[in-house]
Amino acid sequence: MEKAEFEARWNRFEDNCRQCHACGLRDGATNVVIYRGSKNAPLMIIGEAPGGDEDVKGLPFVGKSGMLLQNLLDLYDIDESLYHICNIVKCRPPENRRPEREEIAACKRHLAEQFRLVRPQVILLCGSTAYEAFYGQKPTMRDVRGRWDSRNGYQIMTSYHPAYALRNEEMKIPFYEDIGKVRNKLEELGLAAPLAPLSN
Ligand code: URA
């Protein structure tokens, strides 16, 4: 797709997201939270829904759990050009409750267009809501996390949601390891340069 055509389609996509009232969430949201990172990143990271900080700033994962995620991305030198961070739904659910099935379904067409435009090769699903929305079934997280699933040309990994890892200290290491596996996959696919060796 030509750059100008891409930008026009991207702008249309963002307008459609902002004007959407397909479910009730928009009425209670300050901002429609679309993405942060790069518009054509090889890695798409998908969370559940914007929380309070995200709703105010209009950006995903900028609160406490976002800080954990960002720290790990920084640690593994996964910079902004490599990732596109978004959520299953783009408007904050009241009281930060889980988005409901109908809300996820209503937002799906926006996520589908986001996929078509960003065209990631590697996908990281953060948490059970993202998994369920993607695969259509509830996961047993300890069984599915940290494994690669290759389908329709995508390399997909599920990990814990960073908020869950923050609340459960013992989940931090597995989450940390999973981001490391994402780093390795980006390198293996030639999408990121190998990490420079540590110097002392
Ligand atoms: N939790 C999410 O799932 N997404 C965000 O953007 C912030 C917190």
C-alpha cells in the first residue's frame, strides 16, 4: 500500500474508532484509546481495556501495569519502532471491570482493521481476556502462557497480563521470561537486530 493511501486509511480508522457508539462504553469514556508505538510494527501487544490513566491520556498501558510492561520492553531493547500496543476494547469499562462479550464483539471490527493496517508478524496477548477474544475460548493460563502458536502467518504468544504479574509476585519472572521469548522471536524472524553483548 502506498504511504499516502496508508495514511488516509489510518486516519479513517482512527475517526471511525473515535466516532463509534456501537456499545455503551464510549459514553463513559474520556478518550478512545487506540494505540501507542509504531503504526507498522512487527510486534503487536494486545491487552484488555484502558484503565483510568489510559482513559485520561488517551494512550494504552501508561499506568502502573504499563510501567511494568514498558520496563521489560526497555530491558530487552524492544523499542517503539518494533511495537504497537493496543487493547481488545478501546474505551474504558466503568470501574475497570472486564469488558463484556458484546462490547468485545462491538470493538472487533476496529481491531480487525488495525490488524490489516499494522500487519504485525508477532502477537503478544496479555491476559485471559485478550486470549479469549482472540481464540474464542477461555484459557488455562498456566497451560497456554509462554508458548508459540503459529497460525495464519502470525506467531502468537499468550502471557500474563502485567497487572496480574504486579499483583502476584511469582508471576513476574514468567512474564519477564515471555517478553524475552518475544525478543528472541523478533530476532529469529530477522525483525530485530541481535542484542549487543553486555559490556562491563
Ligand atoms: N490494562 C490493559 O489491559 N490495558 C491498558 O491499556 C491498561 C491496563
